[in-house]
Amino acid sequence: MVMTYQVIIKRKALKSAAKMPLPVQRKLKMLVNDLALTGPVLPAWPNFSKLSQDEYHCHLAHKWVACWRADEGEIEIEVYYAGSRENAPY
């Protein structure tokens, strides 16, 4: 049985993602799909890193990043930021 994760994107992240160029929005969709299929740890993504015990981030493009959190052992992943690197909450 393959375990899938439930990915929730915060409303604020969706609003800022709408301002991204379309190719970057597509990458965000791919990221969400990868999170749903494999979970919160995605070392293959550019500049992936663990920000804290349960928070992670990666680059979608040179100027754009996404941040998410997932409690260990939970199947829910929350994308709480998607936007420019300069405004990233880390």
C-alpha cells in the first residue's frame, strides 16, 4: 500500500503564488505533487533544506521559494509560504 500525504496550501501562499510567473507556478504544482507522493523530505529539489524540526524549504527558481511544515508521523503537510526569496519567512 502506497502512503500519500494530504497537502494543504495556506490562502496567503496561494495569493502570493498567483503573482509568480506561470513556469514557477507550474513548478509549485509539481512540488505539491511530490509532497503528496513522497512526503516532506525532498532532497532532489533545488536548495532543499530543513529549516527546523518540522519545517522545510526549497527554491522553485532563482527568485522564488516555497516553505512547508509537517509534524513527524503526520500525513498532513502545510505549504505556508510560496513567493519571493526576499520576503521568505526564514
